[in-house]
Amino acid sequence: MCVDEKFQTSKYLRIVPREGDVAVYHSLLGGLSLVDANITHLLNIFHTPQNALEAHTVVPYFSKEQVRSFIATFKSKGFLVYPGCNEYDVIQQKIDQTKESLHKGSQIGVIQLVVTNNCNFKCSYCFINQIYASEKRYASQVSPLNRHMSTEMARIAIENVIKVLKESGKSSLWIQFFGGEPLLNWKTIKFVLEHFEKGDKYGIEINYSIVTNGSLFNHEIATYFLKYNVPIVISFDSPRGNERFLLNGKNAFPVIKRSLTI
Ligand code: SF4
């Protein structure tokens, strides 16, 4: 950063005092940060254009290096901008670049494979049938036709993603198995692991992970996950939680505990 460069606060910057700290964010870009009174003071200085040295004279409790570092961070979050810049155009450019890279696949690193919409739990807070914005999307979600992903559908979906990734010059992919409870569709997970393996025959490095309620492990599953080095994320709230039920209404904890001893 040039020491003479001047910055001012974005017109989209929002500063919200809270109990004990201050929340600052950009109303279009986000970037929520919780800061203390000294940093808030530094930000407020930029309501009139300042360079780093000018700002430092008002906040001597920060070193010049710290002031420069804060300015760089604020700039990257869009909190500070060059005086007179057309912020809306800059943001539109960023959106266009993001859209383009999404279409090209250069931002894809992980795909989440929802191998089933079914679950063997009935948690009181479950999101799975409640996050859809339209009735059409909800109907699709709960349709018996869409409860399980077939092996063929998984193969086609992953091959399509690999094609896009390779065209954009990427060489690795993470596949995360998700649900519902993904292990209810072990057939498709097993197929994906055996068919795609580490990705060698597709010329791409493939890694796997799974998010599971942890209740359905057995020796075969454990052996496969060990072989393919699959990190396991278990959604587990509390041993004393009273919101995580089996379909029969009983507390799910004993089942999870037994499954984890495999
Ligand atoms: S384990 Fe997950 S998917 Fe299953 S009911 Fe509970 S929150 Fe929903």
C-alpha cells in the first residue's frame, strides 16, 4: 500500500454498537467483524478521506504498521474504498467475475452428494424438509422418486463435475456424502468409492468425507472408510440432549454409542 493512498469509509459500511463490542459489516458484501472501541475509532476517522500516516496521528495507540494492516483488511472487506470510486460498479464487477468462475468450474472444490433424503432419526430441529424456498422444490424433495440417489445418477453427476473441473484446469475434488442419513444409502456410497477410488482413472485426485448421525456403522463400512481414508463428521449434540430421537421416539444416544464402538 502506498503511504499517500487515501481511503474513506464505504457508503455501505454499517457500524452497530453491541454490549461489549461493535459489529461492523458491509451491507452488500457481508464480512461481519466484531471489533473493539479503538478499531471502531480508527474506522470512523475515515469518514473523511485519510492516508495511513494521517490516520495514525489520530490513533497513536496503534503502531504505523498496525494501522496499515487494519487498512489493508478493511479494504479487502470493502469497508474502505478509494474516495470518489463508484462502489456499485466495483461490486457488480466482482459479482460478474464470480458468476463467470462458477460457470467455468474454477471455484468448485467440493461437491456434496445427497445420496438419500431419508433418515433413521427424527430430530426435533431437523432442517431437511424445511429449507426449500418454493413449493415445487419442496414437492421434489419429499417425492418418493427422489428419496435415494441411484448408483447411476451418482456416477453421471460426479463424471459431469470432473469434466467441468478438468476443463477449468483443476486437478482435485472432494466428495462429501450427505443426507438425510447418508449411510441409509450405503449401496451408492460403496459404489462411488469403488468406482472412482482415488480418481486415478479419471486423471484427478479425489478425496471423500461424510456427514452422518453416527448410528449405522458396521465393520464393512469402517473397513471401506479406512481404505479410502474418509474423514467422518458426526452430528452429535449432547449425551443428555432430548431433541435427537429415533423414528420410534426413543433417545438416539445409545444407538450412536453402540455404533461408535465398531
Ligand atoms: S440426523 Fe440429521 S437428517 Fe436425520 S433427523 Fe436428525 S437432523 Fe435430520
